[in-house]
Amino acid sequence: MEVKIGVQNVSREIAFETDASVSDVTAAIDAAQQTGVVHLADNKGGTVIVPLASLGYVELGEPHRSRVGFGA
């Protein structure tokens, strides 16, 4: 699944692929209410850490696959 995170006062979003489900990512964001920091793991073994106070938005969904070839 593709995750895009918007950070306040930063022009670029953070985008990465993860093997976690939508409910897992949502649970991590909900858990950040206690700690103040969102921890998410990408599927390359890395970790994305964003302070909750700086979180602008989180967009979850399947990655956009570009089409190859000719057609409508």
C-alpha cells in the first residue's frame, strides 16, 4: 500500500510503500495520540517517524500504476 504524509510547513510530502494494512497504519496514528510521534515502517526495512504536532494529512491507498502502450 502507498502512504503519503503531508507535514506542516514542508512543501514536499513523504511517500513510501508499506506492507501494513490500512487498519495498522490507522492504529499507529491513533497510538501517536499518547506518544506524540507517528512510527511507520516501509517495505524496504526503514522507518518513517513524524511528530504528531507537525502532521498535516495522511493519504492511504494503492500505488498509481502507469499504463504501457497505446489506447484510450
